[in-house]
Amino acid sequence: MRAVGWSAKRQSELRGWVAAGWGALGVLAVLVLWELYKFLGPAEGVVVGSVPGEAGSGVMLLPRTHDRAMPHVWDMAARLFAPTSGGDTPPLWVSVAGAALVTLGIAAIGWLIGVIVGAALGLVMQRWQLLEWGLLPWIVVSQIVPLIAFAPVVNAIGNQIDRGGGTWPQWLSVAVIASYLAFFPVAIGMLRGLASPDRIHLDLMRSYAAGYWPTLVRLRLPAAVPHLLPALRLAAANAVLGAVVAEVSIGMRGGIGRMLIQLAGQASSDPAAPWGPTFGSIALGLIAAGSVALIGLGLANYRRGEAA
């Protein structure tokens, strides 16, 4: 029995290393394709339907490849270690890391709010089918609203609360917008997970005269874990995305979204600089989604057949 357990552990570790290897290979492939297209592609890109003498007419099918539009990979890497704005300013990677920590903290609060709201919605929809019929279509429709248009509305409401004597810091608007993207996968994952136990198991709980709450705690919630963990990972990545877009939309200073906009305005003279916060945003999403895996470590006994 001990040998079987050791073998399963070794297989799990091997799958982890294989997954990491494929991930590294994917990143390397993207870098190679970037440089290959920069070498082979036209400097001004491919534009169709352009009118002679009218700048900006036509539709661009392939991007430009000159250095201002597509800096080399090694130029982007070297720019991370150069001063952020010249002079005695810290290296770009230090500024990106500081801004990323601000955004990560706000996204974590948004994720927590989204998890609470999404879990509550999943619970009530599973408990009362009438509420599922009424709420689920609106939950789906809510994700169609453009976030860049929704963010200023939330910020305006927060400003009114702040002017009315309440306390509503700008970062709270960003957290609310992040939670708006985070709650959806949690609500759907919770609903699917709570409804996943087999009929025979539900009948067994009824035969023990177990009510709703004992059945929820001892059967439905453990059965929901394989559905809920992927939903939590997706919610974490969505919260980071929502936080970055909200920072851009409402102009909150200190976060990585605002930094991205500021450096993008200097792209004509410093084309490699905007890629620093871009890479930081990607890393934030990966860190946020990977951090949820720590929750899964404590729920390993309930992760059999985890949903993809």
C-alpha cells in the first residue's frame, strides 16, 4: 500500500514537471515567433482597402514590424533594468513590482468580494429553482456589459457617497469592479458543484433523516470542490483583469494599469517601456491564479475528478 502511494506521488510530481516544461516551451515558442515575424514581416504591416493620399485609411491585417511598433525581445528585457524615467529613478522592474503589488492587493479584495457574492448566489439558486430561473439569465447578461463603460459609473457612485459624508476611497471602486468579473465563475461553479451529487447519495442522506443543512455541509459542499476550485482560479485571473482595466478607466494612480497608460504615451520615444507593465500584468494573473492552488492543497481529498 505504501509503495502504491509513493508511486502515485511520483506520478503527480512527474505530471507537474511535464506541465511546467510545456509551459516553458510555449513561452519560448512565442518569443521565437515574435522575432521571426519581426524579421520576415513588412515594416509597415499589411493594410487592405487603403486610399492613396489618405493617412490611416484601410484595415490593417498584420502589425508593423519596425522598432517603434515591435521592439526586439532582448530590448524589452534590457529596458526592465534601465531607469524608469531617467536620472536617479529606480529600474523599471522595481517600479513595475511596486505598482503590481498595489494592483494585486486591490484585486485580492475584489476576488474576496466576488467569491462571497458568487457563492451566495450559487447557494440560493441551487436551493430554490425558481430563483435559478430568475437569476441565472441576468447573471449571464451581466458579463456582456463593457467593463470600460461600467467602471466610470461605479466611480461616480463612489464619488457621490464620498461627497455625501461617507467614506469611499478610489481603490474601493477598483475592487468593486474587479469583483464584478470575479463573481460570475464562482456562481456558476458553485451552482454546478452543489447539483453534482448522485441521486443515490441524496437518497441515502434522506434515509438518515438529514435535513437541508446537514446535506449541504456533508455532501453537497464536498462534492462541489472539484467544480469550485477551477472557478476560483478563473475568478482570481478575472479580478486582476478587472482591477487593471478599472485603473485605466478611472485613472487611479499607483497601480499597474495607470503605469501602463503613462508609459504607453511615451512609446514613440521609448517603445520598449510599455512592455514592462504589460509583462507585470501577465505575471499578476498567473500569480493570482496560482495562489488559489494553495487552497486546493488543503482540499486534496475532495479533488477527485476535478473539473477542467
